[in-house]
Amino acid sequence: MELAKLISSIITPIVILFLGIWAKNIAKKHQKRISIDYRIIKKRIEIYDKIGCKLNDIFSFTVQVGNWKEITPMEIIQMKRDIDKIMHINRPYWTEIVFDKYSFFMEACFETWTGVGEDAKIKAETEKYKVLDKWNDSWESIFSNKEPDCKKIRDSYRNLQNAFSDQFGFFQE
């Protein structure tokens, strides 16, 4: 009995010491993960700050809402180029879900792979854009002259926004 008490009195502090070290290591790993997550979310927000307004302008222009009359088709094509570059350079910061939603939105707004050396074309009929005060007939070649699917554009834009929110830690329901 005395031997059991002696062993117990020796083992108990050792077990507590090991449990303390184990708990401290878990806490350190958790803190490191939180720090990394914070930096990734911060970087994602920086990236979004560069593209968010341009995405909204593309959305507005293609469904003809908001400030669409203040934007030229050439500006829309340039915005697409700029956003594509930023998204592809920073692809490691996004999940595949975000990138898929991004690609789906762009496919809803633009016709791509229209020929070697050809720019993407805005999925829209030029007649609806000729009301622009600064309309230039040379812009006709920038349009696919196919009726856009406005519901698809709206849905894909909303889904992309929700995917970005998820990446920032604001989970949508």
C-alpha cells in the first residue's frame, strides 16, 4: 500500500507536467493557425478591394443597372483584363469554390475564345447600348450580339459575392 502511494505521488506530478506541456503545444498550434488565418483573410480583403468595384461595374453594365451609362465598353473589357490578372496571380489565396464562382460570373458576362488575338466580347446586343451619349460605332465588335441571360448574370454575381463573404469569414446562410 505504501509502495502504491509512493508511486502515485511520483507519477501524478509527471502526468500533470506532460498534460501541461501537451496543452501548451496545442494552444501554440491553435494560436499559429489563427495568426495565419488572419493574415490570409487580410490578404483576401486587400485583393477584393482591388477588384470589387470593377466586378460591380461589369455587373451593372451587363444588366444595365446603376451607373452603366457612365462606363464605355472598352472600359469593361479593360476591367475584365485587370480582374483576370489579379485573380489569377492571387489564385492561391482563394478556394476552388471562389474561383469557380468567379469563372461562372465571367462566363455569364463575356464570350471568350472568339479567335486568336481576339478580346473577350461582352454578351449583349449593341442596340441596347447605342443609347450611350458617347457611343462609338467601332465598339460594335466588342459585343457578341447575343441576348444576355440577365438572371444568370444576377445569380452568378450574387453567388460570387457570397463566396467572397465566406472567404472573409462572413458565412452566408
